[in-house]
Amino acid sequence: MQNLNRQHLKDEQLTNDWLKDNAITDKLFNETQVFQLQAYKASINILKHNVELLKTNEYELLTSYCKRILNSRQRRSITARNTYQILNISTRINRQLFKQYRKLK
């Protein structure tokens, strides 16, 4: 029984570390929908690694989405349309990166 409890605590710590590494708090994880978290993660990754591929209005859209999702009051006003805009930008960036990668081979 103690081994299960120990394993549970270890798994929980690993989960919390992964969420922290991906800029997601426990509260944010519990209060948001899955597709909003996916869009948040995609926007964070793009802003960290591929800013040069963004257009200016897309950069502003991603930064404002990140700010809005971190604020609990503003998070309620995020629509599915806003979230899918972020996911579409992420898809476009991933396609560009794949094309660049294919040219390298």
C-alpha cells in the first residue's frame, strides 16, 4: 500500500513538473478547456522559438491570447473562434518549418 502511495506522489510530482515546464499552472489546467490549453501551448512555443515567421498582427494576436488566458476574468471571454485562430497560425508555422526542414535534406 505504501508503494502505491509513494508511486502516486512521484507521478503527481512528475506531472506538476511537466505542467510547470510548459507554463501551465494547476489552476489554469483545472479551469480551462483542452483546446484552449493546446492553443496556449502552441502560442508559447511559437513565441519562444519561431517569432521570425510571424506577421505583426499574428504576433499581437498570440501575445494577447497568452495574456488573456492567464487572467481568469479575461479567460471567460475567449471564444472558440479566438482559439481556432491561434491553432490555425500554429498549423501554418508548422507547415513552414516542415518545408524548411525538407529543403535541408
